[in-house]
Amino acid sequence: MCELEPSATSLIITGAPFPPEQRLPKGVDTVKLPQLGRDVDGAQRPHRLEIGLARTRALRAGLALAAAEGFQPDVAIVDKTPCGLGNELVPTLEALERSPCRIVLGLRDVEDERDGVRRAWDD
């Protein structure tokens, strides 16, 4: 990326843990959303925050939207769960659609059996 356009910058918005020792290339930074997990019954819950699922999703939605609107990307790559866990990224995607930003779906290697992938995408 930087070889083609040295002034290019990227902002990664993620709910996944990002190790502090992970070195990022120049021009790349992250916004870490509060993490969600699953309880013993498989239901989603905040991983660390004690504010309830609805408030955590609202917080994730607001942070992602603020980051996207503030950063104003030319291209947004969505991956794995494009709408977010519980669709909290829909407002961000809608805002990006109203902007000149191009939205690209990036698919990684399949991580599960066919039925598992279908269940995950139906959530």
C-alpha cells in the first residue's frame, strides 16, 4: 500500500483483541471497540464491561460511526461480520454509503464447516 501511495493511511475498526506489541506499518492505526463474548449458553454478552448487551452494542455502534465519520475513508473494507455482531455497524455502513467511500467485502478463508458458516452469517 505505502509503496504505491506513500501518503495513504488506514484505520482499522475492530472488536477483536489487538495485542499492544503488534507493530503496525506507518500510516495505520486502530480503533478498538468493546469486545463481545458468549456465555455458557451461547448468548452474546459484553466480554468485560458490566453495562449490559444493549448498551455495549450502542457504544460499539457510536464509536464505529464516529470513527468512520471523523476519518472519512475513501475505501472501507468489511470482513467476516460486515454488519457487526447484532447489526451495530449498519449505521456506519449507511453513513459510508452516503459518502464518496467505496465499500468492499473482504472474505477470509472459511473458518468452519458449511453449516457453521451459514449459522454465523444468519446471526
